[in-house]
Amino acid sequence: MNQNGQKNELLIITSTNSESTMYEKEAELVINQSLFSFKQTKLMEQIDHTLVNRDEVLFMELSKKYSMLLSQYNYLL
């Protein structure tokens, strides 16, 4: 017990290397999907804004960025 009268308990969860690797890969996939979704939404909002404002130069620049984003995360699609 600690000074406040509360129990100090430590739970140790053991796992094999293959389980850890599997969980790490799943966690990485979830993070990458979230990043892709966030970046895609932001770029699409910016592209929509350029269309409303008829900003062809910025539209072309953002379209290239969007294409690069799709290439970077193509394994998720």
C-alpha cells in the first residue's frame, strides 16, 4: 500500500513477439488511415474553395498534392 492507503498493483501482460508485431501493425494501420482521412478531407475542402473562387493556379497545385497523397497512401485504398 502507498502513503494514501491505496493498493499499488501492477498488472504485467505478457505477449509473444508475433502478437506484439501484429498489434503494432494494426495500430500503425489505424493511425495511417486516420492521417490519410484527415489530409484528404483538408485537401478536398481547399480544392472546393479554389473552385468557388475560380483560382486555377491554386487548384492545380492542390490537385497535384491530392494526387501525391493518393500515391502515398495507395495501400489503404
